[in-house]
Amino acid sequence: MVAKIDQTFRLEDGREVGFSEYGDLHGKPLFFFHGMPGSRIQASMIEGIAAQMGAHLVAPDRPGAGLSDFMPGRKILDYPKDILALADRLGLESFGVMGASGGGPYVSACAYQLPERLTAAGIIAGVGPMSEPGATEGMMKGNVRLFSIARHFPWLLKLFLRLQFRGDLEKKLPKLLKNLPEPDQKILAERKDLVAIFLSDIDEALKQGTDGVVQEILLTIQPWGFSLADLRSKVYLWQGDQDRNVPPAMGHYQARMIPDCEAEFYPQDGHLSIFANHMEEILEKMLA
């Protein structure tokens, strides 16, 4: 099926939401929540296998990213309402949700608020609550620094992000990726298509500026407004043991706290290699 990209629709509060559809557009509906920074473009990484396996990927931009309007003062628990509105707009009575990296908290929010509409919920190397002791254990120094700035000097975040992502990203890519674990560097060296998606995704995520990313970071480090122990849906979780973006400690904490969680930890994978090495089995679970 031909993807339907760069679509928008207007919510009741007047905000526009951007989204794309990939894979088998007549298949089982599955929302894909992008990472941070990120956009709807991230889902294109798995559109081929999604089409083969009968998954209809719906990939929205979160507020302030890509084509979605910024939402001042939003909370993580506001997002399931946007997903519900988009699902209703597309005529989807039931659907799955899966989120990668910074999209993880929004999967948990949907599992908390929308259990009656979900067919499956999956977290792929997803960020866990940052307020827990040891949450950053094993995390790369750059990410620890970012979250420390957000916690203690939030007014510096915008400047930090502008310095990190300004200029020619393709030339800066080796520096940005040098701290990734070996499995991730190997995948990016072999899959130039993923590198191209990575670059275009960051450009799209920041097309409105850095306000959306700043908001996402601040929401991540603050209390989420609910407890993982109160999730009412079964949640699948996949985590690489060599991940330094979202360290294994976060995955183990979520697996312990979520009442009905089926977790898989991969000793030989990092943050990105899961997508290249395990997407078939992930989609099998999400579509079962």
C-alpha cells in the first residue's frame, strides 16, 4: 500500500495534529509514538515490515513537533485524548499503541487511560520515570547532562538544544553518534537508509523550533500524573542491555512496576539495533 504522509486534522480546541500512515492501510491499526526529539517520520523506519505483516501504522507528531501545534501547559495525560480524537477521526474502534524511547511514557499513559480501546501496548527502549533512584544508571554522559540541566536550570535547555542541533547535522552526525554502543554503531554503518531517516526526522522535529522538545524533556523528568502500578492494560516491553540512551535500569524498573508486563531484554542490543534485529517479533506480539 502507498503511504499517506503529511496529513493534518483539527482538534476541538483548535490545534492541528500532523500524522502519517504507513504499512498496510487496511491492516490492524497500530499507533506509533516517536522518540525525543522526533516526528511522524520515525515510523517510516519500519513501514516495509509493517506492510508485510499487515500492520496499519498511524504515526502522529506530538505537540510542537513536525506538523502538530504546540500546546502550552500540556501534561503527559493530555496526550491520550489526542490519540482518541485521531482514532475516532480515522474510524478506528480499537487499536494498538507502541512507543520508542521518548514515546514510552505516552504508551503508559494510554494503557492507564484507554484500556477499553487498546488491543496491545508496547514500549521499545522506552524512557521510564526519571524521579526514581538510579534512573540514569548506565546512561551516556550527554543524556545525564541534558536531564540535569532540565532539572536544575530549565531556562538553559533551549540554548543547549540549539547548540547541539544547529548547523549541518550530517557533518555533526559522527560526533552525535560516537557514544552509542557498538550494536547501534554497527547498524547505522550498515543501514544508510536509517541514517537518512534519522537526519530528516530531527529536521522535522525541530521545524517549529525547540519549544516542543524542551516541553517534552521537562514533562519526562516531572511526575507523570499516574503510577505505573495503576496501568490497566497488558504491556509488552523490549529493552537492549547495551542501551546507553535509555539504560536497562529503566526497563527493569518498568517491568517490575507494571502489573501485567511481558518484558524481553536483549543482551546484544543497544537503543537502535532493536528496530533492525527484532521488529518482526515485536510486531507479532503487537498484532496477535
